Amino acid sequence: MPADTWREELRSRGYRATPQRRLVLEAVRDLDHATPDTIRDRVQQTSAELNLSTVYRTLDLLERIGLVTHTHLGAGSPSYHLAEEADHLHVVCRSCGAVADTPLDLADGLVERLRDDAGFEADARHLTVFGRCRACREA
């Protein structure tokens, strides 16, 4: 995401483009399935101390304005992606813990059935499927 894009998005909504917001957004961009803890750790590697509550508040703001989105990959903290890179669903192996991104269209049948049968409009970008990966099944 170009630097001007996020700065303009923040400013157009009345928020300042602070160094902390930039660092959190850069960490989300650079990390795969970034949790608030891993974001804080990444920022602290390259910058001054960053409080975990600041990370949570920043992520909340960035999600409200549509720059990041989150999903839950199991117990614990949510994982964050840049919103522009979040069009996928997740599969998580219960045996080894591996997380893989899969094409969103794999859930099309489920989304259609939920809409047709239950009248429910599902957002599959937040879908996480738990099971066993091929390597664990073959082991």
C-alpha cells in the first residue's frame, strides 16, 4: 500500500498519520497472520517501546476505516491482514498448527447455501476451517 494512501485515508476521516500508526500498519503488511503481540514485537525491533494497548487501539482504528481486517485462527488473539490482501479463507491444522490461505471461491457453495437456505449473507473472508493438513494425515 503506497504511503500516501493510508495517510490520506486517515486524514480524510479526521485522524492524524502518526508514526505509531505507520509502524503498526507496516508490521501488519510485513507479517503473515499478524497478532497484536507479534506486531508489537516487530515494531520494538526497529523502533522505540510500543505499548500493547496502543497496538490494539491502532488496529481497532485501522480496521474501522478499512485499512486492515482480522480473523480468528483459534484460541487467543485475532490475526490481522491488510484489507486489500484479505480476500481468502484460512485452513488451520489442529495437529501441527500450520495455517494456509486458500482461495475465497472454495467457500462459494457454502455461502450460496447459507443465503438460499437460511437467508444469511455470509462473509467468507472471516472463515477459518480447522482440520488436519495433508502432511499430518499422511504421517
